[in-house]
Amino acid sequence: MAEAILWNELKAKRLGGYKFARQVPIGPYFADFVCREHKLVVELDGSQHADNDYDRQRDEFMRAKGYSVLRFWSADALKHMPGVCETILAAVEGRLAEDIISADLRFVMAKAGKDRAS
């Protein structure tokens, strides 16, 4: 449900005029949402993703391909969609300048100088 609501905010360039795609393959993984132009992956996670090694490996793979990864909890996205959208805009526009790891948000920037082919 959170994914459908967020997609409604992102599709058709509704969020700041930026183009997002849904369920995009990146290597062996699928990203919930991607802004290819700005190399940003946005993920919505349920509680099964708490402290998940698979997700960390997945994030590292995407970072190595030149993508920054922004993760939100699905429940938080439902409760705070305007804040989620503002955070996505900040990431796309380069206003997030360092990795952020907190209880309700995870943002890891793309690795510099790595192969960025998708």
C-alpha cells in the first residue's frame, strides 16, 4: 500500500519534475523506484528488512554501480508522506551530502570513482 501511494507522488514527473520509474532491474536486483537521471534508488521497507544483511549487500552493489540508495520504513512513509517526498527531493537535488543511518531513514551515497554502468 505504501508503495502504491508513493508511486502516485512520483509518477508522471509529479515530484519536482523528476522522472522516476518503478520496479527497475539493477544487476540481479529490482529497485522499488529509480530516478535514472540522478542515479537515485528509493526503497520502501517493511519490518522484515530491519538490520538485514541482504539489503546491505544490495545497497553496496547499487552504490558500486553509481546509485545512491534512500530507504524508508513503509509505515513511516504512510504517516509522513510529505516528509518522505521532501527527503527524496533533497536527495535528487544533492542537498543530502553524506550517508545518513537512523531508525527511520537510511541514505547511502553512491561510491565515487567506481564503474557506474547499470
